[in-house]
Amino acid sequence: MRRTAAVLTVLLCALPVLAGCGDDTEARPASGDDSTTTINIEFSGGSVTPKGKRVEVKAGEPVQLVVKADEPGELHVHSTPEKELPYGEGTTTLTLKIDQPGVVDVESHDLDVIVVQLEVS
């Protein structure tokens, strides 16, 4: 039952993103909550999109990383404190908040690449 609820939660969170039009790497407020920024990330064939894109976010407000991946992995968020966010094969929605202003790198250590930079104000 808990697994079913978790799957439904992930699907409901991903629905506004999947229904959106335009560039899949676009950062935009999530539907119904102007304070949440959603960033789409795609891992495929050993590469990632976006690659180093800078996105403005507000301190203390939620950021959703919607990760579509062809294999499981982990994102490293170089904030204080640092965060490690595992994702699975398929689509995973990860939510985080950054409280301190500055630039925070979100990177894939497996690919040795900065996926996105969060410019926190």
C-alpha cells in the first residue's frame, strides 16, 4: 500500500511537468504553486541535459528536480549542508530547499559534470 501511494505521489507531481510544452530543460514554476521551481533533467546514453545551465531560485523555497534517466544514479548538491539525491531508472521527482544565498552546483559525479547551477537569492 505504501509503495502504491509513493508511486501515485510521484506520478501526480510529475504530471504538470509532463503535460507542459516547450524545452524540456526549462525551469519554471510548478502548476498551482508559484513558489516552486521545477527543473527537468535527462540522463541518456552517458550524457545529461541541461549541462551547467544557471537557474534563479529563491532561498527557502522548494525546487523540484524531475529526473528522467535510463539508469539509476545520484545527484550531488553542493550546498551547506551538502545533499546526495539518488534517483532511479525512469522518472524521479526530487525536492530540495536551499536556505543560503549564493550559487549551488548540482552535479553528477559519475559523469563528472555540473548538471545545473542554482543561483539562490
